Amino acid sequence: MTSTLLATVIAAGTASGTAPGGGARITDPWTSHLAALGVDVNNKELIVLRFLLMTKPRTWSSTEIARHVGLHPWSVSPRMKPLQKKGLVQAHPPEYRLNSSNVMRPMIVWSYA
């Protein structure tokens, strides 16, 4: 799986053609194309991935991601490490950012891999 193909699938909503291995049809939803690529992600992970892809190369804390996509901060943070293990996001050294209580503190920041 290439990062470019995955980015195309996430950004466009569907792939042009079939995924490697012939797993998804052109008319299938983009989630089917991700599954055909062997990427196991859930809906909230997809929301986070699309946001990071649209805003790359900028880095974001999980709290900032949650604010921008309309999810609860506690529903974004636990998804970042699994996405990192799948090679879809990249962690960067902590930077001072506002946390969910609007207090500046060092936080891990993330970007699309």
C-alpha cells in the first residue's frame, strides 16, 4: 500500500479504478477501497485522517483536531497511537498547545504520514 494511493482514496472519496488486488469496484464507497487496501480504520479514524490530509503538512494536537472536526477530545486521542502503528499518522515532539481546559501545556502533535 502506498501513502499516495491511500491519500487519493481518502481525499477523493472513491478511487479511479480498482484497488490493488482487485478488491473494490469503482462505484464502491471509499471505505470499501480502504478495506481492499488492507487498512482497518473506523469512522472516527477516517474523520481524523481526512482532516490531517487536508491540512498537511501542519501539525495538530488531538485536542485541536477534535475541535476542528467536531468530535469530543476523548474520542480523538485514543485513536492516534493505533493510526501511528498503521503508518497513517506521524507523531512529532511535544509543543505547547491549548488543552481541553484551555490551558497551555506540552502536547504531542500529529500530522498525516
